[in-house]
Amino acid sequence: MRKILLQRLLQAVLMAWSVGTLTFIITRSLPGDMAYKIAAGRYGDDAVSTSAANAVAEELGLHRSAFEQYVSWMTDLASLDLGTSLVTGAPIVVELQNQLSYTLVLAGLAILVSALIAFPLGIYSGIRSARKSENTPKSHASLFDKTALVFSTFVRSQPVFCLGLILIFIFALELKWLPVAGSSGFVYTILPVMTLGLSLAAISNRVIRNSTVNAVQSGYFHFAKIKGLSALEAFRCHALPNIVIPALAFMGIQLIGLIEGVIMIESLFAWPGIGHGLSHAVFARDITMLQGTALLMGILFVLVNTLVDLSQYALDPRVRENRGYSQ
């Protein structure tokens, strides 16, 4: 376990350096005058003047060379100082704390909804498919399994923001059951959570389905029934752990898609999380906010992958043996 933590710590350090460097280069490669964009974000487009832009450039040291600005940024990063927003003047840490709470609520509920959809659908589809193949070897998929495949393919083929628009048109504009956007209460979380949850479940239910088929058709499952266990007991004790482990690993990989989806969904539904704040920082050229947000998202990704690795280490002894980890 110490090896896992050390490897992830090194990864976090390298990630912080690479994200900080890339965001520094990319933000300064954007077209247009950075000082004018920041001044427009502070004072409004109508109040921007050359003197205001020059004052912003002088205040933020934008007249310095790119190397000097880079060294200053990396020095602040090494001391865990993310600076202040170039537009609002608020500390970046405070801004990220406020936004992160909204994003964690949205992401956590989306993962929960995805699991509640994917596991029952995938397990039932896998069991039906396995039974169908045993009875009629020429057909290896039940009608339910084929329907689930078509539905999953349709959902996953839609970009996440298109799926969100479909749900808005149906449940907000036509049926008028739910609000279009906002964050004033729990009801406002339903549409963005369902959008992300359905998108994640569209693939993970197929992974769970394939794992279920392999487990139900395996020799250890049939041997457990021969020993006298009922089908339910054999499934719970022997098949289910072998279904959960690959599903857990895959859902960890899906977090890349979740991070991408959160940015678009928060903007679509006006949800005040880090994705929504990131999009506003791009338009306002709030460089420090961009760098802090990108850094936080990278750290979250490393942290969640570490939790997935530790979970696999605890649940699957084969992982410890294959990787040479000692207990």
C-alpha cells in the first residue's frame, strides 16, 4: 500500500508541474490583449480604456517577460499560494472552495445514479443473456439484452450537452416538471445529475453485463452450485465480487469523462461549480483562476484514482500478487 501512495504522490507532483506549465503557456497563447480582457472583466466592456488596460498590466506585471512570469507562478505554486482572481480580487482558494462544494454534490450524485442504473441493468442483462445462450446456443443475447445494448449505444453516442438538451426539452419545456437551470434547491440538481448519470451508465452497464456473463458461465460458479449452494448464494458469494472489481476499475477510468462532462453540464444548467467557473475564467482571461481550477481538477483526478487503486488492493488479492505488494 505504501508503494501505491508513493507512486500517486509522485504523480500528483508531476501533474501539478505539468498542469501549471501547460495552462501558463496556453493562456498566454490566446489571441487578443490579455490586459484588455481582464479590464473588461473587471469594469465591463463599455468602461474599458487604454489607461485602464495599462493599469491592469502594470498591476499584474504583464509587461514582464514570459520567463519571469513563469518563474513567479511556479514559485507561488510551490509555496501553495494560488494567488487572487484577476477579475474579482478574491483569493483563488476561497473561490475554489465555494465552487468545489457544488461540483462534488453534482459528481457524487451522478456516480450514485450511474451505479443504481448500471448495476441492476447490467447484472440482469448478463444473467438473461447467459441463460439464453445455455438454452439456445445459436442465440447468445436475449431480447432484453439487445434492447439494453441499443439504448446504451444511443445514449453514449450523444455528446453529453446534447443529452442534457434532450432532457431539458422533454422534462422542462414540454412536461414542465423540472426547472431549466439554477441551483436554488434539490429539484435543480435532477436534470444535470440525470444527464451525467445516464451518460456514465450507458457504458458501465455493458462492462457489468460482460462481467456477469463471464462469472455465471465460469467453472467456479458451477462448482459452487454442485457443492450445494443455491444459485442466489453462489452468485452472491462467488460471482458478485468478480463483477464488482472490474466494474469499479472501469468506473474509475470513467472519471475522465465525468470531469469533461461536468464542465459542459455546469455551463448548460448554470450550476455554480468549478466547470462553470472555469468557462467564465476563460472568457475573462482570469489566468490565476484558470491555473488554480485546472490544478484542482488534476489533483482530484489523481486522488480518485488513488482511492480506486486502494479499493482494488483491499478487495482483490490478485492485484497484490501481480504488482508485488505485500500485505
